[in-house]
Amino acid sequence: MSSKAPDTPTVTTLMVTSPLSKPLLPKPIWAKLGQRLNVAGMLSFLAVILRDQEMALPHLRAQDLRWVNWAELKRQGFEGVVLDKDNTLTAPYSFSLWPGLGSSLDQCKSVFKGKVALFSNSSGLLEYDSDGSEAKALEKLLGVHVIRHGTKKPAGTAEEIEKYFNCEASQLVMVGDRYFTDVVFGNRNGFLTILTQPLSLAEEPLVVKQVRKLEAALVSSWYQKGLQPRKHSRLSDESCCVQDPAS
Ligand SMILES: [Mg+2]
């Protein structure tokens, strides 16, 4: 577990200033809102509510990355990990790894050597990162490949991801903080899905905070009615996959 993949940068050096010659300037509020208001996502939201509620239920839930037992997931046959960025690895719109997550990310990279990538609705998404500058910055800072793609989660397929990992999505783990984007996308495409709690709500626009609350309330009501996530064929024992890092 302690060994690291050759040539894989660690995150211990990650105190972010942009490595680019062109600095990564803060985005204006309209761009942030556009990044967060996801029309296809809204349609998907309705579809999930009306007929596909279990798609929003993650297979596993963790406080944050530190709670995920990467070695156990590997032992159960998973081949790689796909991470969301905003509020999973960094604060929204930030290019600094959230404090305390470095060792878990290093551990993840060590366990899944060369098989860890970011799939974000900001960095690497052609609509908002058309020249790939944000993706390149993150790759340099985190030592993790950022998948370029053209469709926001939860819409679209896992084609770009499967191509990068050279395996089926059912062999991969999707980790993210949103029920109706990361989890729905992951479940629809066959990933094992892990929901983490958002790292910081301070930077999120009010409307996004309200949508987040609505999502949580809906999912909570479905759990109370007894709805369960669909079983994942590769997950043989979920009891050890998420653990308190202090235990
Ligand atoms: Mg997120």
C-alpha cells in the first residue's frame, strides 16, 4: 500500500498556484451558474423522480475520500477509479486539493496504478474548458489524468471513460458528491457508485444549494420507503469498503 507508481507525482506538493503560463482566473458568476445549471441534468432529474428512483441511490456512501478502502475495492475486483472534482476532491471552482485528502488520493493511485482519472462537469468538459487548460493544470497538480468529454453528467455514456481505462464501466468505481449527477451517471452506466459528502457549500450559488437540499430530501424519502440501490455484480462484500479512517 505504501509503494507508489513510478513517475506518479504525489499530492504532497500541491499548494496550488497555476502551473500554466496563463493564470487560471476566477470565473464570473454567470459562468459558474451556467456550469451548475445543467439542462440535460434537469430533464434527467425529472426522469429519475418519475420512473427511475433507484438510479439516484449510491451503492456505498462515505464521508469523504479518506473513508474509502481502496485496497478492499481492488481486492473485490475493481480495476480503476473515476473521481468527480468539485466538492469531491476540491472546493467548487478551486484548484487546491481539499486539506487532508492527499494521503487518500496517493493511496488510491498506489492501489490502482495508472487507473485513476477525473471526470468533471467543469475541468475537461469541452463546453467550459475548451482548450483543456484547466484539465492540464489539474493533471500536473494531482498526478491524475483528466478525461476530456463533451457531455455533462448525468447525460452521456461512459465511452470516453471506458476508452481511457480500456475496460468496461462495470469494472470501475465512480466517486462523487451529487446524487443526480455523479450517482445517476454512474449507475446508468454500470459503475460501482460511491457518494461522498460535499466538502464545502460556501462557494456554491444559492440555487445549487437549494437543488442539493431537494435532492437529499427526495433520496431520504425514498430510503424511508424502503428503496434500495441495485446490486452491483462485482461488489461481493460492502462491509469493509468504507471505514472510519480513525478506527
Ligand atoms: Mg461535484
